[in-house]
Amino acid sequence: MGQLRLLLQVALRNLFTSKINILIGGIIFFGTLLVVVGGALLDSMDSAMSRSIIGSVAGHIQVYSDDSKDELSLYGGMSGEPDLAVVDDFSRIKPVLEKHPNVKTVVPMGTSGALITSGNTVDLTLARLRDLYKKRQTEGESPALRENIDSVKGHVRQMVALMEEQRAKSRELLTEAAQDPVEVEALARARTDAFWSAFEEDPFGSLEFLENRIAPQLPDGDLLDFRYVGTDLDAFQKSFDRMEVVDGQAVPAGKRGMLMSKFYYENFLKLKSALRLDNIKQERDVNQKRIDTDPTLQRWVKENQTQTREILFQLDPVKTRQAVERLQNVLGSQEPSLEKLLSEFFTTTDDNFDTRYQQFYAELAPLLDLYRLRMGDSLTITAFTRTGYVQSINVKVYGTYQFKGLEKSFMAGAINLMDLMTFRDLYGYLSPERKAEITELQKGSGLKELDRGSAEEALFGEDSGNTLVADATPGLIEESKVFEGGLGALAREDLVARVYSQQEIEQGEALSAAVILKDPEQLDRTMEELRESTQAAGLKLRVVSWQQAAGIIGQFVLMAKLVLYFAVFIIFVVALVIINNAMMMATLQRVREVGTMRAIGAQRSFVLSMVLIETVLLGAVFGLGGALVGSGIMSALGSAGIPAGNEALYFFFSGPRLYPTLSAGNLVAAFVIVLLVSAISTLYPAFLATRVSPLQAMQTDE
């Protein structure tokens, strides 16, 4: 103990006596700081991203068929949707999974992508007019209905006039050959008084002409990618507590319907001029950007100035007059052209933007449909089924939803929720309705089901004439009767009104199941036990964690950690070399001191211990300093939070700000690394110090 006390006194005396020690200490200080801060940030991001994935769609564990060709990727893969085998009957696997004491709930799922069209402004207006005429056909005409019809007809006439005006402007840029004469003729016909005078004689024929010949000439409809999850909506909302309904209402239990992501609804179905204003406001308020210096904000302003057609086509004659009056009042102008008034209004700067933003929503927004889809409307979704043919289904949108804290996240916001029965139909599975339809068609057609062995005989045998091949007889099939309750049933209102039992929802196909745990700390153990229990039950299932189920997104933090640790490794390798060289220089400078100590009786072990303890003490002191500074930085960041500078970071931060925390593991890792590097880098210089003889030291010059 006395020798150890002496060695510590010598180490403390020499701690700050050499510039080389200060250099070594600085390297150790910054290395420790990097390990503490970097490790804590990555651990915090890992925890935050796990909350995002677990709380939004994955759950703690995902279970899917072991016959799948690809790995499950809930957010899609680099090559599109993964090829997953279907789980034929969810009701078989649910009780097996729920038997585990750590399983809280099991939710059926299926993820896929489709295409939707937002429709152009003419399409939407013509659809409104068609609905009004259908209402007149069924309920009769009333003064209020007549007024609505005339108003919408006036709106359509104004849109046709605007289209003709824009075509006239474009004639200067287009050669006569570049203009489609059929489109020119159709537009000219729709502009005549004769067309509108005869409109009431055949309203549906006139509407068909406008829908087929006029609406396609306005290319402002969007074909949008649409990602959705089919699930038991009631169970999903109960299991994922971050989910909240924003607009409209939740889909009633057991009914077909959809909840659209609020993020998707705002970013893809909102009036583009309004969306650009919202984006400019967010960038100015949240990210402190300025219009006069930021190119992106300047581009949005320019687009709002020049792309006013969407607003012009929305307004009927009455609303157009109101918009002109309001803009004249706001701008203090007498300009009669709405297009020019809008261009002037959208000429926004840092000085007038906040005022114009408020004026837009106060004056113009009440005259406009800000969204192409309203709550309660039906959305037509077109997708490829698992067998490769195209399927289109209308599904009612009851409302919008979001995950709390992930309102601005594209990853979480790109997912729309659909009832499981509609998902099965869209994906090409045989729902109870389809099975009933096929049975009825088989009965009506007289078809027989044949096995493979007897198919050839039935087709080519002597008695095959009346079995599989028959002549088509005109008038034999009445289509209206055959398809009544048949293949057209999926589009009928009875499916929208039908309420499915929980048994019907669960007794059917699913692509995967999300498992929510009571104690997430037991994740690995629970996964292993679920593998054993499903195998014992004869179920061929894969059991994967949320990180594996998220695909490349789930591997992001793991890759980031590997990059950080590799960077730390490189830094400390460099530090080891520098420390080693510095200690070599320090040892050479202390040859006389070491020789004198050896001359008065110091053993080689004493000299070796002295050099090692000095370096370890140096590492401990400066490492402690780096750890304290790192702890202070993490404490400040934990209080203030790190803002998510863009929408992608919302997902990785699990909200608008990341509040990092420092764990004891980060501090322990930092100290272990620092002490190991310090000790290893000192071994060779310490060994050299022990080789110094008293005679050699006495002969060394100053």
C-alpha cells in the first residue's frame, strides 16, 4: 500500500508538468466526449424510432407465414411489395399467440399499395351535377333542387369558357397541327347556347359528352400512390394508443370503411395553393427561413402566382363575383380580372406573408373546396390482386387519423387504414360474399366441377358435347337477372350497410399479425417461446421483431451505430498511435530521472508500474472531464430537445423534438474504452523505461 501511495503521488506530481501530458489528455478528453454524447444520442434515437414503429403499425412482434418468399417489410422494400404467403385463417393463430402470458393483444394485418386518382375539377363538378339529376329523377324537382342544378350548370359553363380562353392563349405557342381537331370541335360545341338550351332534354347524355370529351382536356387530376393497411379497425385503435381520429369519425365496428392518414389527406388531397401557403408558413415559423433568401420558398411563391387555374375552375359565377369583390377590397384594387387579382394576392414577401395567409383563410377559403375528398365520400381504389388482375373497389372514407407525435412524419403518415373485409376483396381473397356469388353463378350456369384426372375425358371424350362446350344462344341469358346479387354485388350499397361479426372478421385471410406485449423488456424471450408454441400447434409461422419487420427503416439505427463505433474505433486507433509516440517522447525525456531511480534501488517493476499508473491516472482525469462535459451537454439537450429539421426526422425522433437521455451504460463504455486505450498505448514506452540502466542514464546529456 505504501508503494502504491508513492506511485500515486508521483503520478499526480507529473500530471500537468509536461506539455505532452496535456496533449495526451486532450485526445482522451475529446474521445470520451464523443463516446458519451454520440452513444447517448444514438441510443435515444434507437429508443425513439422503436416507439414510432411499434406505436404506429408494427407492434412489438410481427408474425407471418413461413411459406413467404420474401421477408416482411411493413414500409415496403427497395423492389416493391414483398411476396408474402397468406395466413389462411387468422382465427387459428390468434388463440395460440394469446395463450402466452406476455401477449396483450393480437391484431390481424395486411399491407399493400394501390393507385387512386384525385379527379380533376371538371370531373368533380360534373359528378355533383349528375348526382343532382339523379336526385331529381328519384325524388322529383323542387325549387331548391332546381336552384342547385342551375348553379352547378352555370359553374360548368364558366369552366368551359375558361378552358376556351386558355386554349386561345396557347394557340400562339402551338402549331395548328399540334392541336387536336376533335378536342377543338368538342370545346366549341360545349360553348354554344344551343348545347345548353337542349341540355334539359337529355341531361345524362349531355353529361356523358362533357365527361368523355371535355373533362379529359383539363389535365389537373393526379394519379397518386396509395399505401394502406387492412386490419380489424376496432382492435387496431384499442391496441395502438398513439392513434387518434382527427376529422370525421371512426369506422363503426364491423362495417366496411377507411380512415385516411391526416398527413396524406393534407399533403396530397388539399388545394395546392393552400398547401403551398401552409408549407411556407411552417418553414418560416418552425425553421426560421425567409422568402427573400430561401430558393424553395421563392419557388412556392412563384407557383402560387402562376398556377391559379385550380382556384379559377372551382368558383361558379356567383362565387367568382364574391372573390373579385373580396380581393379588390383586400388589395385596394379595381382590377376586374380574378386571375390577375389572384396573381397579385399571391405575390407574398416576408413583410406581408402573415397578413396574406390570414386573409386567404378568412376571405377566399370559405368560397373554395380546400380538399378534393370530403369526409363521408367514397374513394375508388385500383390495385393489382395477388393473381395479377386489376381490381377496383369503392370504400367510404369516414375520417382522418394520426399518430400522436408523428403528425408530420411521412413514414407514419403514408399509411392509410382500411377494414379487413375490403382489404381481402381488393387483394383478391375469397370473402364470404364472393364465395356466395360464385356458388350462385355455378348453379345458374350448370357448370360442373371436375378433377384434373377427368378433365381430358370430359373435354375430348365421346360424351363431352354437352358437358363443357355449348353454343351461345341469343336471348338465353338475361344479364340483369344473372348479375343481380352476383359479381356486381361488391359495388352495391348493401355491402356498405352490412355489419360483420367479429367471427367473420377473424375467420379469414391475413398477411401478418401484430403482437402487442405486456412487458416489452421480455421481447427476445417471448419471441423464442412463441416460435416454440406455434411450431407445437402445427402452424408454419415466422416470428420477427419490430426492427426486422420494418425492413430497411428498422436497420437504420443499427447502421448508424455501426458507423459511429467504426468512427470511434478509427479515432482511438489514431489516438493510440499518438499517445504511444507521445509516451515514447516523454520516456526519452525522463531517462536521467528513471536512471537515478534505478541507481537508488528502484526495481524494474516499480518503474513499469509508475509509467502505467501515470497514464491510467491521466486517462481517468481527462476521461472524467470528458464524461462530465458530455453529461452536461446531454442534460442541456434533454431539457431543450433537438428539433426535427425536416419531416423525415419526425419518425426517427418519434415527434417534433428528440429529448435524448444519458444512461450509465454510455458512461461505463466511455471509461472502459479510455482506460484500455491508455493502458495499451503505454505498454511499449513503459517496457522501454524498464530497460534503462543507471550507467546509461548517468552518461546521458541534458
